[in-house]
Amino acid sequence: MTDTVDKLVIFLAKRDGIDKLVKTFQYVSKLVHWHLETSHPDKATRAKNWELASGISRKAFRTGRFLTGFNALRRSPGSTPTFRFLAVLSNAGEMVYFFFDHLLWLSRIGTLDATLAKKMSFISAFGESFGYIFFIVADLIMLKQGIEAERKLQSSEAEDSKRENVKKIRGDRVMRLMAVAANVADLLIALAEIEPNPFCNHTITLGISGLVSAWAGWYRNWPS
């Protein structure tokens, strides 16, 4: 039997696990910088440095991540034409996001021309927001189907079988709700890059969105 420490070690051994931990650092430090900016400028500067270092290191952890979307389409494109269509659009957007995010990282560390960073950031954010819209749509459809399936089970199966199947449906529902929360939060962060505006670009909006995304990812990746 594994305890909490065992589960934490397993979680942090995953690339997504360490990414969510560092993402938590990134957005906590963003909020700390905002809070201390006027009252304690020296501490605020330290928090800003922590935020920048966390953001850059996350990009290094995600090297090669653009292949994930390609492999998803290759291995499990979807069970119906609708889901295959949504999978193509969502994974294509995610592939653009991660590919140009790699170039953004290289620009920011000086390997590529630093002047390319803004353009790479815009293209990456555009791909991210495009993909997340279709991931959200697919999850909402699956949530609706899960609710309908649960209603049918309530009136059709024996008690023992019903309890087990309902438990599976509800477990899947929680995971999909976490996915929707994370994708909506990341969509807000991407929109702040694509079309800057007072709401999306406010530090509180960015900070809370980043933490919602990170913590939803913690929940989804935490070993059962």
C-alpha cells in the first residue's frame, strides 16, 4: 500500500507532475510580486525573479511535448466522427502551442534572436486558445453523455452493478470537470497574450487562473 509520500514521489516523477508544481511556484510568485510591489519593492523583485525563472524552466521541461498531440491522433483519434473532428482541431492547436512554445523558450534564453520572442509567444498562445476551445467542447459533450448514461443506469441495472458503473461515471465526471476548469483557466491566460485587456491581463486574473490550472492538473495527475 502506498502512502502520501509514495504518491508524491510518483507524482513528481511524471513530467506533468513537476510541471504543475513549478506552475504553482510561477503563479504564487506572480501574486506575491503584485502584493509586495509598492510596500516592499526588494522582496517584490525577488518574487518576480522567481516567477520568471519558473516560467522559463517549465518550458524546458516541456521539450518535445508537441508530439503528444500527434501521438494522440495517431493512437486514439476518437470513437465517433464528431469526436474525431474535435480531436483533430484540439490536438492541432495544442501541437502549434507547444512547438512555438519551444521556440519562445529558445528566444528568451538567447539561443534564438530575442526579437522573435513576442511573435513566438503570440502564435503559441493562439494555438493554445484554439486547441483548448475544442478540448472544452469535447469534455462538455462527454459530461452530458455521462449524465444521460447515469440516468439510464439508475432505472435499468441490478443494484450491485449499478453502484459500480455509477461510481465509474462519476469519477470520470470529476476528471472532466477538472479538465474543463484547467482549460478555461489556460484559455484566459492565452487570451491575455493574444488580445490584451484589463480583465484577462490583471494580475489577480492571471494568478488565480494559473493556480486553478495547476491545481486541477495536480488532482488529475495525482496517483490513485
